[in-house]
Amino acid sequence: MQSSVPKVLHTLGGISLLKRVIDTARLLEPDRICIVIGHGGERVRQSIGGDDLVWVTQQHQLGTGHAVMQTLSFLDHDGSTLILYGDVPLVSVDSLRKLKAVALNDQCALISAFMEDPTGYGRVIRDPITRAIIKIVEQKDATPEQLSICEINTGIMLIPNHNLHNWLPKIENNNLQCEYYLTDVISMAVRDGIEIASIQPENLWEIAGVNDKRQLAELERIYQLECANKLLEQGVYLADPSRIDIRGEMNCGSEVAIDINCVFEGVVNLHDDVQIGPHCILKNVTVAKGTVVAPYSLIEDTVIGEKCRIGPYARIRPGTKLFNEVHIGNFVEVKNSQIGLRSKANHLSYIGDTIVGEKVNIGAGTITCNYDGAYKHQTIIEDDVFIGSDTQLIAPVKISKGSTIGAGSTITKDTPEGALTLSRTRQVSYFEWQRPTKTKS
């Protein structure tokens, strides 16, 4: 990967490769999940966490069979073990359930796939008459005839635990790579008269592994197009399905429209009739019915009410709640604030640590000065307040109900209800003053 980050911690769709595999495994409700780690394993463990996980260290990387061998002390003798891979992130729970379903009567089962170019994969060898699986041969150990086989082993297997306890200690490393292959248990199963069941995934990308940044990028595009197709199937309008990135969980109502180059991170909920303009980023956001987000807006950890108008070029930061029919216009930043019904801040303003009431108009260039250099303080703007342009509200301060603040004011004290409050010096003109000019050289 040409990176100091362990491979399985690289992300696909905003979630690490390993976490995707673990999340899929959890859907099967297993008794136990064992994670075999090696180089960089402690960093992996700290990043992933999870009280339901058993972490097993493989001190020396001697092959997949050796890796599974490290888990034997954690495996009961009854039940079966499903082997998955931390760098094969998109295997579907549906495929794994199909695999489980075919493993009847204590059978072993594996996922195989047919590829036009099987280079690099182990080949599934079948009996020429019965078509039963008889062994798996790794690429480096295969004969030219075996290399012509297009059915490959994905490595994903379901094996009864009592067989693992019996077979794994018997695996040898008599091969060109001097590794202990997990695939050797297939030959052992055949020797013991155990049938090997198999299934094929619905999509080849389910079994695609990641070994470098190029493969990661290719799989990212496949994943994003799959996400886009699911949205289209739900009735979401996408201006271009190839230009949307979903890096988490996204839920959409009816008649949702999303323009090009939008990014959705964390958990995003878009209710009915929401429109998202081009080049927007939404992270952990809920947007209620009928709201429009105009282009180039960045919104994080925010709840937005119905029929709001956001942007263009708006930034809404964590801890914000916008009630119904709020307008947040171009180059307005809102942080950790509540803005009440039908209130507006349409131009060039900063609203931080503020409670804004209903039907408030915040003029262009208004800022809440919430930080004194050591502590943050709150501004309260009550209902029906009109704040003129280029006003500074020095927190902590309360602008009382019905107040009007004249443009260009600096407000440091609470204002009385219904009054016009100004804070300006007397306007003076100087007729003898001359504007500076550049001196000619």
C-alpha cells in the first residue's frame, strides 16, 4: 500500500476495510469473532475496538493455515467456523448466508468464482466425471494444465470446528512458498470422505481483494456506483450516478434530488422533497421535508427543519439545529446554535453559540463575538428581532424581543424589548483632509 497505515485500516466508502468485514460478520450473529493480527496489529486493535471481538496474534506470517491455527484455543469443538479476510471488504451477507445454507450434514463449503483472467488465484480442481471438488492448488504450485482452469478459490470457507481441530495441526509447508496453506484442508476433507459444497457470489466484486492503492480506488468506484444504483432504485434523482460519494449510511425519502459531486459522510437522512445542489458535503445530518441546500455548502452534525433554504457557500458546523423555514445564505457560518422558525441570516455572517428566536432577521456582516480568548459565551436573540448590517454582538448578551439594532453597531449590553439600539460615534466630515497618494520615483 506504500503507507504507514496497516492495509486493513484503509477506508472504502468511509469505513475501514476490516470494519466492513466485521460488520458483515456480525449480521450472521456468530457466537464469537476472532481477528488474527500480525504486523501493525496493535494499531489495528486500537482503531477497531469492539468488546465482542477476540484478538489473536500471529507472530510470524506463515500462511493462512497457520493464521487460522492460532485461533484453535478459542474455537469450540462443535459448530463451524467461517473464514473471512480483512482485505476483502465487500463480500455480502447474502452470499455468506447462501454458503451456510449449502453446508448441510457437517459439510465443508467454500465460495468459488469463475474469472476470465484467474491469474494470482488458487484454482479449484474438480473430479472430471462427478464434478466434485477434490482439491485447491495455489497459483505458484499449479501445473500448466491447472493454470488453464478459470474457477478460482476466493479463500472464504465454512468448516466444522471438530475438523479444524483435527486437520490444522497436520498441515505441512511442503510448497514453493514454504507456507501452511488453509486450502490443504480441502484435500484432507476429500481424503476423509467429506463432500465439499460450493457457491458462487452474485457479483465478482464481492470477492475482490485489496493489495494496493490502485485496487482500492477501483473497488471504491465499484462500491460507489452500487450505492448510487440502490438510490436510483429507491426513486432518488441523481444528476450523475458516477459523481456521488457515500461514506457511511444514507437514507432518502421520496422525490429527493441530488446534483453532481456531493459527498455524504456518517449517517445522513434526507426526507421527502429535499434538494441537494452540486458540490455539497453533508456529514451526520438530518434534513426535513422540502428543504433546499444550494451549491458548495458544508454541513456537519446538524438537524435541519422543513422548507429551509441553505447556501450557496454556507457552512453549518456541529451542534446546530435549524427550525422550519430558516434561511442561511451565502458565506454564512453557523456553529452550535439554534435558529428559530422563519429566521434569516442571508449574507456574510457568523452565528456561534447562539439561541435565535422566531422571525429574526440578521443583517449582512453581523457576527456574534462568542470567544473572549479563554471561554466561549452565549448570545440570545429573542423573537422578532431585526439586526442591521455589520453589527457585532459581544457575548454574553441578550437581544430582547422586538429589538432593532442599527447597522454598524457594537452591542455589549442586553437590549430592552421593542427599542431601537444604536452604538455609533457622531459622524464627522473633514474638508482639509487629503487621501494618500503614491510618490512617483
